[in-house]
Amino acid sequence: MTDSMTVMTNVMLRIDPQACDGIGMCAHLAPDLITLDRWGYPIIPTRVLDVEEVSQATKAVKGCPKKALHLIANK
Ligand code: SF4
């Protein structure tokens, strides 16, 4: 949920499903942002992130052992 103090970015989180191992480290690193499906694969937001979310997403990107997560600019 956003409020008047939320600062949005033009950054989105993307996943390479072929690279992902489904272990779920990202959900531990970004628990407010990433959930896991019933098979353990991440479910990521399909929208631009706010500043706080980018901070958490960056931890997940850096911690992904398969380099399957990426931050991209929304076009
Ligand atoms: S940490 Fe990376 S490889 Fe592991 S589940 Fe998340 S996206 Fe997939």
C-alpha cells in the first residue's frame, strides 16, 4: 500500500525463470516484497517499486546465488 509519504521509482524487479533454482533465498532477503509459490519459486511485484522496496529488492538481487533477479528501469 502506498501513502502520501511513499516515494515511487521507475524501477521494477525482473526474474529470469530459467536461471532461478527455486530455493527461495530472495524471499528471506526481501520478505515484504517477494513471496514463494507452492513449489518454492518467487512471486515478485509486477509494478514499479517505491524507494524502500528498491532497498529490499537490491538485497535480494545481490543475494541471489543464480543471478536470476534484476532491477530494471520501467519503460
Ligand atoms: S534467490 Fe534467486 S535463484 Fe533463489 S529463488 Fe530467488 S530468484 Fe530464484
